[in-house]
Amino acid sequence: MFENEQFNSCRERKEKISLEILERDELKELIYQGGNIPDSRFVDSDHGGVFYYFDLDELINPLNQDKMVFPVIKENGLIVGIIDMEYSPTQEKVVWVKGVSVDPKYQEKGYGSKLLEKMFEYAQQNDLTLQISKYGQTGDGEKKLQKPTKRLARKYGVKVINNN
């Protein structure tokens, strides 16, 4: 884990909110909780998963040795939002943003915005360029991220590559 941040503004709601960046093995441990069966919220959406833009198969595939990091937001210790980031195997200092997902039960609380902010902080601290991948069957993810990524790229001085 790279960093943990608590949000004081949530005290009134009595929720303990944390934001951190996890590496592949740390996320696998949380999803599988030491067993062989994953937390069902992380399976694909066709099988009841809630993280629409997260692919568990890519996380656990032993053939995928590319470095991956995952900004996650937790409420009371439960992961409620995640960004899937993978370092490019061919371009140094380029990280693909493959998906941003917030559990529908926890949407409209600003968690997606907090995740994006954390992603840009990480990119700035590590001198990375972010490449926003087209994900989802319609490529709608890239469109949804266009405005916030432009704003945060300016704020943090991070280069963003779009796939248009």
C-alpha cells in the first residue's frame, strides 16, 4: 500500500472513509480474503459483480506480469470504488487507466471524484503519463472521464493521452 488518507468530512455521517493505492497482490488478498472464492462484488457484471469496469481475470491471470496499481476507496473497510491502472509494457512512464468503477450502492457520494483525484496525485508523484483507455462495449468510459481528466491534468500538471 502506498498511502492511506482519511476524510474528516465524513465524521458527521459516521462513515470511516479511506483512500489508498494498492498493488496487485494487496488487492488480490482483499478480494479473496485468504480463500479461493472471491468477493462476489468483483466478478464480472454478468455474474452479479458491481464493478462494471473491473476485470478480475486480468488481476489473477498468471500470464499477465505487467505492473498494476489500484486506487481504491473504502467505506467502513469495504472497497466501494476502484480504478484499474496498468503500466504500459512498451512505453516507459505511461500508465493505462483501464476502468473507474464505483459500487452502485455508493454512487452519488463523490467517491469517483476522490478516486480520480488520488490517481492524478499518484501520477504526479511518480512522473507518469496517463493514457485513458476506451473501455466498456461502447467506449463510454472515455467520454465520461473527458471533463474531469482535463481539469485534473491541469491541476496536477500530468499529461493525459486520449485514444481518439
